[in-house]
Amino acid sequence: MSIKTAKAPPDGGRLELGRTIPSLLDEAVRSRPNPRAFNQRDGRGGWRTWSTADLAREAEALALGLRHAGLERGDRVALFTHSDMSFVVADMAALIAGLVVVPVYLTHTERAIRHILAESGSRAVLVSDRPLLERMAGLAADLEGVRLLGVSDDGALAGFEAGPAWAGRRVASYAALEAEGAELRAREPDRVDRYKRELEATGLATIIYTSGTTGTPKGVMLSHQNLTSNAIASITSLPRFRPGPDETVLSFLPLSHIFARTLQYANMWYGSSVHYGTPESVRHDLTEVRPTFMAAVPRVLEKSWERMQAVGDELTGLKRSLYRRALRFAQGYDVTAPRGGLAGVERRFLDRLVFAKWREALGGRLNMIIVGGAALRAELVNVLGAAGIEVLQGFGLTETSPVMTFNRPGRNRPGTVGEPIVGTEVGVSPEGEILARGPHVMLGYFERPEETAAAIDEDGWFHTGDLGRLDDDGYLSVTGRLKYLFKLSTGKYVMPQPLTDRLEADALVDTAIVVGSGQKYCTALVFLSHDALLERYGRIDASVLGEPRLEAELKRAIAVANEDMPHWSTVKHAAVVTDQLTMEDGSVTPKLSVRREAVVQRYQHVLDALYGQAAAPAGALFVTLD
């Protein structure tokens, strides 16, 4: 098999093997101590702060407490927590103790949570607060393997009754477990060091259950070295990201997901100052925390861009004219070819009057945004680049710890997901599938040897299931999912991802699904954005589908999506609905990925109507391009 390959560029970061995750914290305590390393809201309008040494002390005490409570090396511990210090402390404690961490999405269905706890054989579950404690006490009541339920909030146990099913099992606070650990340490001062010496870099550190767009969640097994090598290689690829406390990081993505978690290890090792927020608090946190760095998913940037455009619509007179001029300039900007001369003068002029205000809305100090998790429009990279904010898109999967590639400062190519990180070899097979091998590739799928063998071939290549291409400079572009490629009845193949990305770039469209397998032409199922509908029409129910202006706007959006596409790969008809896809109805995963097959099955009657195979149902607008 002929595979086109690429490796990291020169000066592409540092490769370190043989490291355990606790060793990163130990190094930070010794070499990059930060008195304000970790920060989360205290519930009283302020922030509670942990130093690097505070985390080490609490995690080591909790590690001793967990082992004292009866957990043994290699036992699995589930974390059902918010993405704050209740996760960070518990995660590091379990790893120091030689336990295997099993993070659980708070948004998983009850069925999925029970499956994860049962299949992983988790012997303990650690939670953040009283609501999660009550929820987990019910979910794990009949799972006899779970022997310990721990809670971070000291006050959560006041008046709490776990119920008769928990008789003979233990419910305790982190504080109680840490106190027991401190007593044990006083008697055996070298016990923590012994635990750390027993750790193996290639040993299992975590099992992360991918939510999956189809089927039951499956556990991805990652070693200490998988995660540490990826964290170190990624952070050292950013020459302008400074070690020590001067970098202020806003962390709001779920730590149960590999993207935020690996960045957490990287920032901890570098001694950065991390503030934990939530997706709902981002706008406020940006202006209060004033970060220099953050990681985000594309939707966060898309909403910011939509707000920028909306601000301009509300202005009048000279301010409106100036704002429109700035928007036009930003939309025509290219980060790969910054312009000098008169264009440079105009940029400086607009920067003082408009772009500086954009930066101020993001805190005023934000230099760099790392983006992953989904496709990012090149337009957004260029727009924010015009305003002096560097947006760097990357690509990876849970199975690759996660980073495989990303764009570097000074080497940023919008529309691509960048170059490989050091130590990683990325390839594209003759069929167009993206492959990877290196120290970041998972150990395998938990208790699924056949699926592991199917995913990692005899040459060590991990088959991602994604389609892409490598250019001659080693930049990777992701073009879609292998399983979503379909063939029309005419024999032509269609990759729907470019069409869906273009449709979803329109503010009116929340989700789009393009279909056509076995048919003469492509059609689309379009789910409208409730935010956009409220802003433009003041309502979100199906009556809005009767608005003449809405149909005209949707025709324009589809026409834009079809531009420059092969004629067989264009959308001819679309069915438009106001329904929302949710995790509750099984349409969306906890990572907010759409379960395409489930949605297609649910709306098959609508799709049949698009092809004239059924009567048009009520509650849908059918749009045909002229």
C-alpha cells in the first residue's frame, strides 16, 4: 500500500518519552512553581486559588486516602465531575495512586453511564457536588462493584442518605479521604514516592469512552506516555507561549474530553495560570479573566463572529459605515500573506478604531486560540487574524491522545489542520483515509481486541476513518468521514462534508445533513438555528416556515453552498424544519456530534418526500433551487 506521509516541521516541538503524568506535576513544582496556577469561582463572586504545590499536596493526600479506602493498583475510578478542580485533584490523585481514571460525561444518558461503570469495572466514583452525588447514588445503586462514592464539596453530605442499596459501601468527602491519607503519610512518609516509582510510562492511565455517532460507547485505553508525550510535544510547538505564570489560560471545555484534558496536563507542566469556567460563562469570563490563551471549538468562534456582525447592524451613521468597512477588510484578509503599503496603513487605522474593540470584548490580551473538535471555516481564522488574534486549528481523536496535527504561529494555513506534531507520522492511504502512528496512538479499545486489530494495522498505522489529503508541504486537510461517502444512482460519489460545512456556515442553519445514496441527486435536511430565528422573526415554531423572506434566504444559503461543487454533488432540494437535535432524543452525542444515521432514520419520511416517494409532511418547508 502506497501511503503519502508527513512528519513535524523543523523546530516543531519537543519529543519526550518515558514520562508519567504525575512526573509532570513534580517537575512543575520544582522548576515552574506558580502560586496562582489553578483558579475556579468560589460561589461568592470571587475566585479560589491553588498553587502548583497545593495541587500536589491535595492530590497526594487523596491518593493515599483512596488506597487506604481499599482501592488497589490498577483499579478503575470513574470521575463524574464538573470541569474544575474537583476533576483536576481527583484525576491526579488517582493517577498517583496507580489507579485507572474513567471520565464520564455529565451529558451521557443514564444507560450510557451505567454501561461505562459496569464494563470498566469501576470500583469508585468521584463526583463534584450534591446534585451529582444524588444522581450517581441512584445510577450506581445496583452496581455492586462500585464500593466507594466520593464527593468534592464538603457540605454535600449534610443530611444525605444514600439509601439501603449502599449498605456496606462507603460514601465520603474528598476532605475525609485526604485526612486519612495525611495520617497514613505521617506513619509512612515514603508511601507516595513508592506509588510513583511503581508507575510505568507505558502503563494504562485512563479509559475514555468515546460517545460515538453510532452504537454503544467504547473505551479508548491511553497510557501515561500517550498523554505526556502529546502534551509536551503540543505545548512546546508554540514558541510564543511562555513557560511560567505569565500565560493566563481560560479553560471551559469539558475535562472529561481528551482535548481539554491533555491541554490541562500541558498547562500544569508549563506552570501556566489556569482559570476554569463553563461554556455558558465564557463571555463574562473573557472580560474578567483577560486570558492570553484558550482552547475552543468552532461553534464558540462562530457565535462570536455572528455577534460581531450583529453589532454592526445596530450602529448608525458614521459608526456603522466604519464598522462595515472593518468587516469588509477583515473578510478579505489573508493571514498567509499580510499586506503592507496602503493596506497595512488601513489595517492600523481600523485597528485603532474597530479591531481594538474586538480584542477588548475578548479580554484585551488574547493572543492565541487553539481550535479543535470540528471543522473551522477559514474565514474565521482570517477575520480574527486581521484583528491580531491568532487562531490555530488542529486535528486529532481520542485514540491519538488527541493531537495529530495543528497549525503553528507563523506557519498558519487556514482551511487546513496544519502539520504533524513531533514524533507523529501522518499518512493518507490510496483510498484517502487519514492514518497516524507514533507514541500518541492508543493502547487499544478496552476489552475489544477485534476492534483494536481492525483500527491498528500490522505496520502500526491507526486508521482514523476520516478522509483527507496532504499537500506537498505536509499540511493536512480533512475532507470528511469515510463512512459518510455515498454513491448516487448515476455512479458518481459524493462526499457530503464540504456541503454541510458550507450550509452550517450560514447563521440561519444550525445543522445540515446531505443525503442521496442510491438516488439521482443530492438533497439536504436542514435544521434551523433558534437564535437566528428569534433575532430575525421573533419566533421559533413551525409557523415561521411560512415567512416568504425565510425561503429566499435559504435559497441563497444553498446556492452559496453549491458554488464551485461538481454538478452531481450539489443540493437540488432541501427540507427545512425548526426541530432541535438533542442528546435527550439520541440525535446528538455528549461531544455535540450529530448521530447522522439516527437522524436520517427519524426523518426518513421527510427525505422520502424530497424524492417524491411520499406525501410532503406538515411542519417542514420544502425548498427547490431554480
